[in-house]
Amino acid sequence: MCRIREIVEQALASGYLTVKAEDQLRQRLQSKYDFEDFQAFITLQKEAMEGRVKQESRELLHARTLSAVG
């Protein structure tokens, strides 16, 4: 099982957070994690808010919204 920081490192390196990785993060955040994992998660949130990491889930939601409108 990957640690939170490993999932974050992969997302930061690729600039992309997959739905699978988001699900893994949710699972790991429900159990105990250390301060380094917490810091990594906060970094990921910041990078996503600033647009340096794209979220597959948001892209899929946006695509569904566009197809429903058009």
C-alpha cells in the first residue's frame, strides 16, 4: 500500500491526479498517517488550487457538464 506522500509525489511529478489516486488518498486519509504525509497532502491541495496539478475527476465532471448543455 502506497503512503500519502508517494501518491502526492507522483501527482506533483506528472502534474495530474487520477481518479484512482484520489480514491487511494481518501482511503489513506481515513486511517492514521504521519506529519510528513499530512504536509504532502496540504502541498497537493495547494498545487491543485493554483492549477499546477490537474484533477481527472474535475475534468470528467466538466466534460459531462458540457455534453449535457450541448
